[in-house]
Amino acid sequence: MNRKIQANSLLFTCLLAAAPALHAADTAAPDPAPLADQAKASVAAFAAALKSELLAAMQAGGPLLAIDVCHARAPAIAAEISRQQELQVSRVSQRNRNPGNAPNDWQAAVLDEFEARRTAGEDLAALSWQSLAETDGGQEFRFMKAIPTAPLCLGCHGESIAPPVREKLAELYPDDKATGFREGDIRGAFVVTRQLD
């Protein structure tokens, strides 16, 4: 009987010693490479779909029609890609047009980092960032990619905006901060988040 108690006690001690290692294996950080690949693909799909619709609108009706694409279609495209990929894709800017696209604290910090990297000479088209973060809801994968200001953007976001375009922007976005950009400026960033827990 005494040997049985000692054996059980030894087994219990071994299990207690192994528990932290087993727990660590269960909670090990996921491999960020496939998450980053999925985020990049989601951003590429969003950017390509939005650009295609903007080009078509510009050809059909100029900047006034393009405003409608950004106003109505951009959120719908983002929502569809988010649903398909089971993540959240969006856009943010410190000089946002839509108040819903204002960055939170960590996104604003990354946008500041992007600006510093651009100033230091990094290729704007290649500026991206990723991280795993602990949140109240569990672990979250975060990814951002800078949005360069392209010539296509200047009709609605540039320094010289036609009066009818300016009036339409004021009507849709009374608190618009997204003008005065030059080609090559960072206009904002695509953001991808995915809850992992």
C-alpha cells in the first residue's frame, strides 16, 4: 500500500512538473508567416478591386463618380474580403476622410513609423509591418501596409481639387482631412487583423 502511494505521489509530481511545458506547447505563438501571407493577399485583393472600380469610374465620369466608389464600394469590398478570409481588412489614415478610418493608438504608431522609414529612404511600396499582440479578447495578428499617393488619387486627395469635387467631398465628409497630398506621400495604410483565440 505504501509503495502504491509513493508511486502515485511520484506520478503526480511528474505530471505537475510537466504541466508548464504542456501548457506552453498549447499556447505557443502561431507561425506568423502564413498569417502574413494571408494578410498580404487580402490587401492585394482589396487594393486591386478598389483600383479597378476607381479607374472605371474615372473613365466613366471623372473624380465625382470616383468619390461614389470610395464612399460606397470601398467599405463593401473590404467587408466581402474580410468575410471570405475570416479576418478584418480596412484602411486608416491620420489625415482621414471618413471618421471611421481614423487610426487607433497602435495603428497611429505604425503610421508614424512608416513616415520615419519613408524619410530614411525606404521604398514606399514595400513599407509593411506585422505583429502578434495580446488583447482583452486573446491573441491578435496585426498587419499594416502603407498606401502611397498615386497620380490617380490626386483628383480627390491632392493640393488642387476642382470646385465641384470639393463641394461633393464637403457634402459627404464635412470633417475631411484627406486633401493636400502630393504624389509619393503616405496617404494611409491598409490594416489586417485576425483574432487567433
